[in-house]
Amino acid sequence: MKTTAGGPPFELRAIDHVVLIVDGLEDAVKWYAEVVGATEEKSLRQFGMVQLRAGASMIDLVDAGSKAGDWARAKVEGGRNVDHLCLEIGPITKREMEAHLKKHGLEVEEEGLRGGAKGEGYSWYIRDPWDHQIELKTDKPD
């Protein structure tokens, strides 16, 4: 479905991928696999980068601290950042999530009922070791 008159001549469907800048690519790949369940889809290590599958979307990790990933290094300090990345997750109880996050030494910064692309759902805000805020959001209100 195309947008209304005056809009672009294409349909906006979904977020395809997000690129996150990290320091220590292998640690980042491991963290995203163990904590949020992303799986490595494509190695672009020659560019200091790995693409991870996150459901229907991708999370690209770039090690800007490496020679290969130098292309992603910000020209000025604080010049590149993302407020947060929201990942839709399947059903989970509050107790199960608390146990999972505790297992990985993660603190919940904020949690509660939030709106999103698929309506209301419960979410938890955490931080990855590279200080990106990650929202893990269910598609159910409870």
C-alpha cells in the first residue's frame, strides 16, 4: 500500500536493520546471542562487522575500535549514537525474565507496559556492555 498524496512513491514496511557500534566484536556477538537470542547470519569481519538475525530484522555490529571497523568511528566524540533498540520478544513471565537477566548480571533500568508497532506490551529496558539501551518488548500486555 502506497502512502497518501505528497508522500514517497513507495510503501514503508518495517525496520530492516539497525547498526550498533561496539568495541570488541566477538564479545558483542556472544552477548547478543546469549542475552537476546540473535544468531550470526553473515560474517563481514573484513569490515569489522557481523550481521545478526533478530527475527525478521537484523542487528549489525561494527567494531569501530578495530582497524577493519575504523570506517564506523565517529568523527567527533558523541557524534553517533542510537537512543535505544526495541526488540519484540515472545511470551515470557516476569519471573522468567528476571531470572534470565540476573543470570547475565543485567539490571533492569525501567519496565512496564509500553506501546509499540503491534500495540501494548510489557517491556524491560537493559543496557548492553557497549552502553546501548535495549528494550525487550512482548506483544502481550501482561
